Amino acid sequence: MRQHLLGFAPWLLTLSNAFAQGGGCQAPPGADGAAAEIVALSGQGQARADGAAPWAAAALAQRLPPGGEVRTLALSSAALLLADRTQIRLAAQAQVRLCDARPAQTRLELAVGRLWARAKGQGVNVELRTPAVLAAVRGTDWDVEVDAQGRTTLTVLSGRIDVSNAQGAVVLGPAEQAVAEPGQAPVKRLLVRPRERVQWVMAPALTPPGWPELADAMAPDAAWRALALQALRAGRLAALREQVDARLRAQPADPLAQRLRAETEVAEGQLDAAQQRLLDVWHTAGDTAAAARRAALLLALEQGDAARAFIAQARAQAPQAVALLLADADARRLDGDADGALALYRQAAAQVRGAPEEGAALVGLGRALRERGDLAAARAALARAVQRQPHDADTLAQAATADAQALRFAAAAEGFGQALAQAGDDYVALAGAGLLALQHGQSAAARELLLKALVIEPRYAQAQVWLAVAEYRLGQAGAAFDALERARQADPRDPLPWQIAAVLHNDAGEPEQAVAAAREALVRLPYLKSLNPLASDSQGSASLGKALADFGLEHWARAYVQQSYYPLWAGSHFFLANRYESEYARMSELYQGYLSDPTVFGASEKRPGVFLTELHEASLGLSGTREALRNTAAADAGLRGFSAAPLPLAWLLRADGVAMQPRDGPPGSLYRMHAPQVQLALGARPTDRLGLFAMVTEGRMRYRFPWGLDFGNGITFSDAARYATRRGDFGGSWRWSATEQTWFKLHRVSDDIGLLLDDAQWGPQAYTYRSQEYGLYLRHTAQTGALRWSLGWESVRRSAGSEIRDDFVASPRTNLERYDMPWAALEWAHGPWSLHAAATWPRLRFQEDNAYRDSLTGEDLLEPESQGTRLARQLRPRLGASYRWGPGRALHWAWQESLHAPGTHTLAPVATGAIPIDYQYQLPGSQARKHAVQLDWELGPRSFITASLSQQEIRNPRMADGRLYGQAMGALFDYVGTLAPAQMSAQTQIDPYQGTPRFGHGRLRQAGAALNQVLAPRWSLLASYTWADARNLGAGYEGLRLPGVPRHTAVLGSTWRHSGRGYTVLGMVYRGGRFADEANTQAQAPGWTLSLAHALESPSREWALYLSAQQALQPGEKPVLWALLRWRMGGTP
């Protein structure tokens, strides 16, 4: 103890002077009466309650009272978390006194030594006093050093600091430094590389588990190794240095002693000296452990290029050395080269000798697999690592983190507890425990744990991302974006921090910042490790195109989502489901999204989840529509949530009802209708590889004409019609790896209709209709390097029977429809090029049987009639190519041959690259051939243009009686689209086709151009024009216009984003003259339609109001008014 006191002797006078200058130091207590907590301690430290108390040994997790002091001894360091969440790292031989640590004011006094600090992101107000200056800190990241004479050097990395004393004052910004001697004015200077000042913070602590060689009792020098290990375990690093120096005096070439000496230099903050020593050891002794450690230090010094070059040189001399294999794998992992890193980790694990080496290799492998999203393989590798090193805190923490991301919360909690019991300052365990708290919805607890982890290891990029989400949930948006900035500094190539920044900026109502972040993420997409940790919702809120879409920049949004499309990530499918014009394509993408991630059913309606979180949320919606023909009222109520115990399960229970009342119009529109419906959806992950979902819908509808309906042929309808539907969908996915999945899906649908007609001649006529549909869908998708391929098969079988019956005659009709389709798709990417090839081989058979029978005997009164259509198997290819040369810049070409399946959806791709199949112009059974080219060009951060040319020919098979096959079957209903929570979106419809494509054979030529422009940070403009030549080629209709397609269509839209998710949208659509029918007898006049929409939410997002009005600018037209009020309760803190 006397030796340590003598070490502090030069400080005593300075310390007393500093405290005299600062006056009294009495801090208001924190919530638990503590001003700070010691969260890490390397070596030895001391603490005392106030300046009059004696010094005592400091301990991990010790809480320091207001006015308390802490100091570190030689070769030691400490990390503190203040009550106001300021993070502090103390270097060796530093002494600090803790004063105020409140949200509004923090006061510190540094007597001597060096500290690094990072203050909270918003409202920073920290006062730091040294013997030479008073520093008023306004944020956020700074380093200060006081020598024994009181000379102060203060460096700002981010934020602003006002430095002053009685002799003068300076203001420091980022990359600026002030130097002040006691009694002299501070002097400011600019730094070229300011981060070099805090490289000592990045140095890892010296711990016994990292040195298994010291425990080798069989070594010839076992005696000094044992003494060194004893000093290391006791934290007496000065004694360790003395023992190492003694050993080097006797054996200067001892590589183990030289490596230990380098570690003591690291502990002293002499990283350059340490890496030079390790280089000498490598050159003289060929010690691969020294080479690997030098590579790690170079990475810590942010000399990545030098580290990679050195690893390559070292591996050329020792290509099979495990230490170098692991060093190379670590560097590749940080560079985003997941495949290269995994190969090296596996190679190292296959040739290790001894438990420590094998454990290190397995930990590296498991961590890389976890980051890539292959959680099953990651957990298996980390479980083996725990078997090899059951008492290693880092190994336990890495395994528990994988458990947490796999939603095995109980196992994760147990693992983190074991890791922290082994080492209370293990930053991986602290950060992982923070992630677990975040997943439980405990944002405040998560923030505290993550701050503790990050003061120990600020470069832990994943933890910075988790902290950002916790801060945002707690309403600290500035702190959240600050944490994301630090994540980007720690891992510059990773697009995930940028992608999350885009989500949060968009949610906060900052569209221009959100778009800029999405652009940066798109640039870094080749280095993406995995999107699996990023939760989605059924709006695709995490997609890179969402910020653009919510800003009304629809063409731009589609360009971004196509460049970032990944078929095994649910976010891509959900976002595209809200983009496509056709109901068939939308339903297809929704089902593929739920197969990719069945836990989406539990996503919050109030806030973007980013990470899947346990929650329970209730919602209620009331809406009303007033239009020319009728008034409509609707209500819905829902419960949704997610829980991880006993297995990860998401659920949604929803009930809704619609009521319509007639106003005015033709007789066929004067009906009253009531339609209640109930839906239940469940999504589960029973294992890491298996995901399952089930959806059940049951609905009823009743409508009647209060004044009756006269068909004009002696038949009237005055009773009520009843309709009932039941639909069940069940599906799942099996994850073979992070890049390979198999999907399966089944469904069963039944519909029943009953009504009674009055025939003036034959009396009451009972009409009934019943249909049954069964579907089976399979898909397998894998990505191998630059090649992505998919195979699938799907089958739909539908039968329907209808009948009109009275007391004498029955007229039954039976329809039978069978469809199946094998298909395959390939995509190959190389540099800016991507090539697409796909083929389908569908077969469709349809038969209709009609009879005319005696109601009593069932005897045929007329010869039964039968007709149908059959489309034999035919290979229908699709080809495409894309050339991309930057974010939002691409040229696309596609040739598509397709058959519109008779069901409501498909698991096959519904687009070729960026060019979709235009199902909105097709009926079930339509055969289409399309050729298209499209240019997307992002002119700058505020401008985007697109242009397209296309031609397609569409054939619809006809029945023998002239009816189209698509009209022969009854309507199909799919309710998967109603499962999504109502969320605010300023989406602009860019293809406002309103027709029904009932024609036999036609050709559609289109040319379009659009401009998307950001006018101001919250104001945008969209303008588009489409020219169309739509000609009928069918017999008897040659040369006529196709129904519903105008020659000229123009869309103008302007969006103003409010704070949060609120918006105001003004839109105008021009449609040229067109016809509603194939014979061109029902003309529709050209004209403009004006629309206005406004949405706002309460600050808590418990209440939301949506309003819209639409007016056709033609004489006599009445506006359509709509309003929706939503209430939400629960969610996550």
C-alpha cells in the first residue's frame, strides 16, 4: 500500500489546488442515492465516499455516492456510468471526483490523469473542472488529460465544448483541441486525426482467460509463468510488468514474455509501441500468436488496410497457423466478407489443438453465423464452444446472444447470468442482456445495460444499434441517431445502421434525412451480413423504399426496393405488396411475406418494431364513407401481440363489420348490407429452422333491397340474400441455412350463397351457390454466391355448384376447375449486371355442366349440356436483364410469357427484375406476352426520373357459348390483406386503372415518364404521364378500344409530411376518354379527379385520425368523403 501511495505523491498538491478552485462538491443523489457505478475495472483502483475519507480498494459494480472519488493505479483502468447516463473511462493513474450527475447538470473534477467521456445525446450539459480550466460540455464525445503540473489537454471528437479560465476562453468543435497551463489562457488547435487521441480507450483489458499458456505446469519455465498468472489474476499489473521485465532481462527472446510485455504497453495506452514489439517478435521468433495480436491492434488503431496486408504477409509464411486463420477471419468478418470469414473459421476449427484454440475458433464461427442470420448453425457451434470452455465469460455471452436473437429468452437469460457471474464486466454479456431487455419491452433497463457495455467497448457496433432502438423508444431521438452514428464509425461498411436510421427518421417525420440514410444503406448493401435481425411489419416499414413511398415518391421508392430486394426477407415482400396495382400480385407478396416471417402478425401498429419485441396491443377503428350512391359505416377491433414463452408465438384476433345504406341512384344500387367478419392468425417458430403460420377467416354478409329490385323480365327480388365464407390457410418454412429455405402452403375455402327470387309466372325461385377450393403450394429458394435460384409447384382445385329451383323444375350448374404449375427461376448477379430467367409450365382445365330437371323426381327434362376449356401444358419463359450504376440508377429489360392462375395468389415471382407482370389487365386464365424496357435515374439527392416502354398481348379463353372463362367461375375472395394493421402512408397510386379487363384478345402499348422531386425537407412532388394504345384483336371487335384504358393518363401528387407519421396529400388524376365495355357502347368522358388526404396522430400514438375527400371535376358529380378514427392501447415502452 505504501508503494501505491508514493505513486500518487506528485498528485497531492495539484489535487488540493484543483478542488480549492472548484469549491464544494456535493451532488444531488440519483434515484438510488448513487452518482455513478463502476462497471469495469482492469487492474486495481481505489475509491472513497468524499475527500476526507480514506481510500479503499474499488470493486466492480460499486456504487459511488455524490461527492465520491475514484482513482486508478498503475497499468489499470476503470469505466464508470453516471446517474445521468454519462459514460466515463479512466486511464491509468487518473483521479476524478463526482459532483452533480443529474439530467440537467453534471459536474466532474479531474485532478490528474486522463479520461474519455461520452455524454447523453440530447440536452448535454456537463461541467468539467481541472486545475487549469473549466470546460462546459455541450456534447458529446471528448478526451481530457491532466499531467502532474496541472497542464490540461482537451480534445473534442463530436459536439462542442466551451473552455475557459480567468485568462481567456475558446470554443472547441469536432476535431479541435485546447491546451492550457495553470494561470495561462487556453490555446486552440486543429487535429488532423483526432480519433488517435482515444485509441487507448479501444485497448482490450488484460485478463487471465486470454493466456492459457501461463497455466502450463509442464513448461520448463513454469515457475515464472505461475507467478505471472498469479499477478494477473490478482489484478496486480505493475507486479506483472516487473516479473515480465525480469524474465526479459534473463531471456530477451522469450516470445511469451515479449507478448506479455506488449500487453502491459497496451494497458499503458502505448498501442504503437505494443504493435511494434509484436512485429519484432513475429520477425525474430515467427510467433503466430504475436502476429495475430498485432493484426488485432492495427484494427483497433483503425489501420484496416495495414492489418489486412500484414495478415496476408504472415499467412504466406504460416498458412495453416490457427491464430492467423482466426485473425484473417476476424478481419474479413469486419469487412463484410461473410463467406470468406466462415470458410476460415471452419478451417481453423478443423485443425485446432486443445480446448482454448478450439473454443476460440468455434466462438468466431458461431458469431459470424449469428451475424449472417443462420441461428440454428450458430447456436450449435456456440454450444460446442461452451462445452470446450464452460467457464469463459465471452463464450457464454456469445452463446446467450445467439439464444436471444433466436427468441429463446429463457436460455438467453440463463446464459447471460452465467457469463456475468464469471466476469461482471464482460461487455458482450452486458450488451446481450440489454438486447434481451429490449426484446422484453424493457427499454429503460436495456439502455442502462447497453451503456455499461459500450463504455467498456465503444466499438461494439451491434450494441450501438441496440442502444439506438432503446433510446428511440424512450423518446430520445437525438441520442438514438448519435448511437447509430457511432455504430457506423465502428463498422463503416455495414448498411444496417443506415437502414435503421432510415426507419427511425421516417417514423419521426423527417423524410429527407430518412431518404439520405436509405441511399447510404443501398450503397453499402454488398457488405450486408444479414437482414434477419431486422424485424418487419406487414407494411414493409424496414424496406429501403419505405421512406420514399411515405413521402409520395412512389417511382423512386420502387427503384430502391428493387435494388435491395431479397426473397428470403419478409420486408421486401410486404413492401412490394403495397406497391403493385393488381390484387393478385399483392396477395402473392403478402403470403410470401408471412411465410418468410410468421411472427409479423404480432408487429405493433403504433411504432416500427425494428427488433421483434414482446408486446400486447389492442386497437379499435371507426370509419365512415359518404358518396353519391350510399353511406358506409365500418368498425374493427383487434388484439395482437408476441410472446416468446413457451415458444415464440405471434397472434392476431380481429373482428370487423361493415354496414351500407343507400342514398340515391339506379335501382341496382339501392340495397342495405351488413357484413361481420372474424379473423384469427397465429405465427410460431417452434425451432430455429421451422416457422409456421395459420390463418382462419369466417365472414357473413346479408343484403336486401328495401324497395325491391325488378329485373324487368317478370322476376323481382325483395327478400334478403345471405352469404357465408370460411377460409383457412396454413403454411410454413424450413430454413436450411441463412440463404436457403423451403416453403409450403395449404388452403381451403368454402362459400355459400342463398336467396329467393319471385317469378311472376312460376312463383318463388330459390337460388343457392356453394363452392369449395383447395390449394397446395411449394417453393424452394437458395442463394449460392452470385446465383439465386428457386423451384416450385402449385396446384389449385375448385368446384362450384349453383341451382335455381322451384316446386317443379331445378336448373343445377356444376363447375370444376383444376390447375397446376411447376416453375423455376434463376437470377445471376455480377458487378452492375443481373440476369433473370424463369419458366412456368402450367396446365388449366375447366368444365361446366348444366342440367334441367324435375324438382321432385330428379329426372332430366332436357339433355344435359357440358362445355369447358383446356389449356395444355406449354413452356412459358421469362427473361430479363438489369444494369445498375448507382443508387436509383438502372436500366431494365424483360420478356414475359405468363398465365394468370385461377387462384388468388402464387408463390412464384410476380415480376422479372423490376418489371412486374400486369395482372391488373388480366382475368383468371389470361395468357399474356409482354416486352418492356424501363430506365430509372436518380439525378441527385432530391430528383428522380423514370421512363418506360412496353407492349403486351393478352388472350382470354372463351367458352362455347361465348362467355369468357374468367367470368364463368364465381368471384374469389382472399382476406389476407385485411390482417395488416392500419398505418399512415402517403402512397400515391401511379397506375389508376379503373376498368374491368373483360375482352377476348387485345394488344396494349404503353409509354410513360415520371418525375419525383423533393421540393423542401418536408414537401415533395410527383408527376407522371402515360400514353396508351389499347386495341381489341378479338373476332367481332377488331380495332375497338380495350375497356377501361384511356389513351392519356396523368397523375400529379404533392405530399407534405408533418411531425411523426402525419401527412397531407393533394392529388390530381386525368383520365382520357375510354369505354367501360368490350363493344365500346358505354363511353366514359375524360376528366380530372381531385383528391385530398390528411392524417395525424397523438404524440403517444394512441389516437389517429385519417381524412380524405375525392371529387371528380365534372358537372353533377358529388364528392366522396371518408374518415377513420383509430384508438390503440398497449404495445412496448
